[in-house]
Amino acid sequence: MIPSAPPSDPPPHRDCRVPAGLPRVLVELGVSPKIVLLRAKLPPETLAAPRAALPVAEYFELWRAIAGVARDPTIGVRLAARYPTHLLEPALLACLGSRTLGDALDRLVRYKGTLCPEVLSVEPVGERLRLSHTWPGHPGQPPAVLVEAELAFLACLTRRATERPLSDVELRSPRSMGDAAAFAEALGAPVRFGAHEGALWLPAAALDWPFYTYSPALVAALEPALEAERARPRGPAGGPRATVRRVLSRRLGTGDVSIEAVAAELGTSRRTLQRRLRAAGTHFGAMLAGVRRERAQFYLQETGLSMAEIAFLLGFDRPSSFCRAFARWTGQTPGEVRRAHVDEDAG
């Protein structure tokens, strides 16, 4: 049976759920989540938040940052291959509990929107089956590393559930070129480059492959909540505090971080933004100070940047202004924090 098409396009403004196991697997592969978040200009707690979600554009930037920090073209495939089963989202656990690959894909087509505003297409092409993703309503293309990670995850889930090798499965990447042997070794399946869009190709008969992870009790337990989640409209991720933190993190060091600039980016007025933040129990000055403090601590502990360079990146006119602000935030001078970190590492 060919999985049915999605009932409708995903609702607008849905966000992307960050995989819960992503920071753990990044660390296992030698990639610092803190460096990734800094490069993506995202708040430092982004990957630690339970059920963290990001707007599509920021989710794409997160994956671009992963690729940039890893400096390993195969990082997306390797992340997918190592992803732990016990940290899978309910929609993916329901897929593992399905009777066959066809049933699993039918569920993934139906419940993909509970994870992100992405559509999974399953198309028969002669004796083959083509799996691909699209992002309706969102300009720009997803980074190749994300395309490869998602397709590789489907391949690895299939291997895990069917206990079959992936020799008759092929991943086609939109990446213009790459080391096919390195990708194939990381995935355990052939990989081809230069595709118009990413896709996973399988035999058409794969729809009937039985899942040894079949568990009707698991599916019955998960599906009511998945149906409720699928029907629930979702707005922007995290409310006004999280939204403002993300904007400040992205603009810090590269743009205007005044309340007027942030309000304009969010399509609202200064007064409305102030009112929303007060209702959330904070104010703009506290938000900006918090983002600056966290970024300063990272620069002091993880980089060799001078005080003048840190002050500039945090939007201060002079190093002395930064040092006074930092002492006010933490009760310590920047030099004391840096020396304490160096001493800790030496010990």
C-alpha cells in the first residue's frame, strides 16, 4: 500500500522541534553544542530546553552551524546513524511500532507535522519507491546537511526495524559533490550526489517489509496524543521571552539591539513589545543584559578574544563600559572569570 498524501498542508507558523538527542550525539561526535549555538546566533539554552522548538529559518541556521563547526561533510549521516532510540519523538516511536515499512511511512506522513512544517512524500517510480521532503510556504532550500540527516535517519530506522542491510537502498543528496565512499561507509548504503532534490530510493516491495519492532500496544498508547497534537494549532516557539532572546542573540555583534530595532523585526511597536514582556515577568533591559552576560561568559571561558574585541561583539562603545557592566551582572571582573577558568582547566 502506498502511504496516503498528507491530509492538508501544515498550518502556517509552525516551528521545528529540535531532536532531543541532538546535543548528546553532537558531543559523541566531537562537536561542541555551545560552539554550534554561538555560530547559529541562538541562545545558549536552546538545545537544553525540553521540547525545544525553533522557527524554520533558525532551524536551518542551526544545521548550517552544525556543518560549519563539524567540518565533516558526512556529519548529517553520522548523526542519524548514531541517534539513540530511547530519545525518539513519539511520532517516530509510533513508526517503529508499525507492522510494516508501508504502515510506518503512512504514520510518518500523517504525523510529520507534529515535529515540523515539513511534508514527507512517498512516490512509486516504476519498480522503485522515492521518499522526499518539502517545506511548503517557506522560502529557500534546507541545507544539504539537514536533507542528508533526515533521509539517512529514514534509512537507519528502516534497517533497525527490519533488520535488513541497506544494500538496495540509495540516498541521493543535493550536495554538488562529495566523497561517496565516506558517505556510504557512514550510512551503510550507496550515496549519490548532484540530485535536483534529496531523496531516498528503495525497492517498491519495501513497503511490505515486516518490522521486527512491531508493537500494536505501543502504537495504541501513542496515537491518541499524536492525533491531539496534530490538531493543535501552534504559534511561534516559546512566547515573547524566547522570541526576544532569539532575536537579540542573532543581532548581537552584527546589528542594532535597541528595543526599537527588535520590535521592528518582530513586526510590532516598542510599546506593545514592552507590554508583552511585562506580562511575561521581565523587561527589555533585563533580556538584553542576560544575553550579553551569557555571551560574555562564553567568550571569556572558551576563546582568547581580548576585552576590546569582546566589548565590540557585545555592542559596547568601550572596554571599560563592558567591564563595569560585567561586574554589575556577576560581581566579578572579566579578568577574574577568565583567570578562574584557566586555573580550573590547569587543575
